[in-house]
Amino acid sequence: MSKKVAVLGAGSWGTALAMVLEENGNDVCLWSHKATQAEEINLKHTNKLYLPSVVLAEKIRATNDIREAIKEADAIVFVIPTKAIREVAKQIAPLLTKPTIIVHASKGLEQISHKRISEILEEEIPGNKREAVVALSGPSHAEEVAVKDLTTITAASTNEEASKLVQDLFMNDYFRVYTNEDIIGVELGAALKNIIAVGAGALQGLGYGDNAKAALMTRGLAEISRLGVAFGADPITFLGLSGVGDLIVTCTSVHSRNWRAGHMLGKGNSLKEVLESMGMVVEGIATTKAAYELAKQKEIEMPITAAIYEVLYNGAKVEDTIASLMQRDGKAEA
């Protein structure tokens, strides 16, 4: 049954998800904060800045008027940088006229508060205006979803009915969606893997091979799991799509902004040069700071995260941090 869905955020991932929703027969409105981008989508059916080779369906409407975008929507999908989630949620809360399914497909932690995205949404959108909050996450590059490459992800919520509704909205023959009740684990896995991806890119930029990358990903997953379990996540979640699945794709693909940022750092570029050249938000950089602070708060050992923090925020050399990690005292693996 067709639903009216508002997708907030017309970047690559928001656009790709809008394409999936439209193909599944839903009435889709894509919101951009840029009037020129909305006009391009409506008139040319392209989004050249983010998905240059893709032609959008004519039925996908775009607007830069958020009130118009969410009017009578059955579901609202947030696909915007983590730092903007709270502000946009505040904007839409007074505009909602009925309880609505709130979905987010963003991956990060809020700075200072260190809160997960679902926590932010629940704080800013009153309970009588939302049916549930669902996190949509997993190994998924927008560039591949847009050309219908095979993709599997997870819809996570404490409300099982809501996660099944989101599953029905998105699932088709190339985009498979599983449900999961552990939204804490799904959100933390999605956010924290970006840190490890920065490290994976840096290793490759320095010329290290597959052995080093495998070690980083494996021990990185151990850190993600330790922090997640401390906040109530199910450790099994980190072996799933939003955990090891997302970690693999983000640490091994040139599509990953976090990997590309790390790769530039490994090649000797400064953080300022990296950010200026990317042109898009690199969630792993801000998430590194949040995770580092959370680990200190919870007294959890996260040496890889701490090393990447030193590179990003204290100007440490990548080569020196790798040496310090390798020279740590011997430990048991488990």
C-alpha cells in the first residue's frame, strides 16, 4: 500500500533512498535546504553534485520548504548530517499534525551530549507526534544503491511494528531489509565504524597491506563492541549488518568519505586540507571525538580510537601512532 514519505536531505544517500521508495510505489517528497538543488531535481531530474550519473524518476518531487515536504507524511526519513539532526527535528515538531513514523539513516553521535540520533529525535519530537523512531543502517553506499546493486540493511526499533513497516517501505528485489530490536547496538555500530574507516584509509595511504587492514578492522570491532555493550547493546548486533557488515564496506571502499579522508591523512595531507577537499561531511572525524570522550567517561579501553583522536585533534603523526599501537604490552585477545 502506497505511503507518503518525506526524505529530509538531498545528498547522495537521501537521493538514493528516495529512488528506492519511489520505485516501491510510494509518494516521495525530497527536501533540500537549497532552492537551486530542489529546482534541478524537479526540472532536470538529476542531482549532479551528489549522484552525477543518475537520472531520477519524474515522480520524485523536491522542495526547499520543509512544511511542504512533511505535509500529511506517513513517514519522515532523516538523511542529514548528525550535527543538523536536532535543529531540523525542532523545525518539524510543531508542524506535525498526526503521529508519524520517524526514520533516520544518518550515522554519528552528537557532539558534547554524545547522544545517539534516536535519542535526539525522541527529545525534540513529542511522543504524541511520533509513532516510533526507526534507525535504518547497514553496509550501503549510495552510489551502488542508485544503480540497483544488491544491498542488505537493517531497520532497528524498540517498536517491532514500526520496524516492519519501514521494512515494507524499502524492501524490493535489490534492496533487502531485516528488522532488529537493538537500536542501541545498530546506531553505535553505524557511528563507530566510521572511526575505524578513517584508520583503514590512513593505513592504505601509508602503503600498508591487507594484513594491517584486517588487524585494524578486527581489533576495531572489539572496541566498538566494548563501548556498545557498556551502553546496553546486544554484542551479537555487532556481528550483523550494522556492525561487521558496515565496518567491512566502509573500511574497504573508495566510496567511503571516511576512508578517503583517512587515505589523504596517510598521504601526508593536513586535516584542514582533507576537510576542504572533501566538500561533504566526514562523520568519522566528529565521532572520533565523541567516542574518545565516552570511552574516558566509561573507563573503557579503546586504543585505536585514542590513536586516531591524537592524529585528528592533537596533530600526532600517523606513523608514530601506529608504532605506539604495535609496541603496547602483550595482552590476551579475548
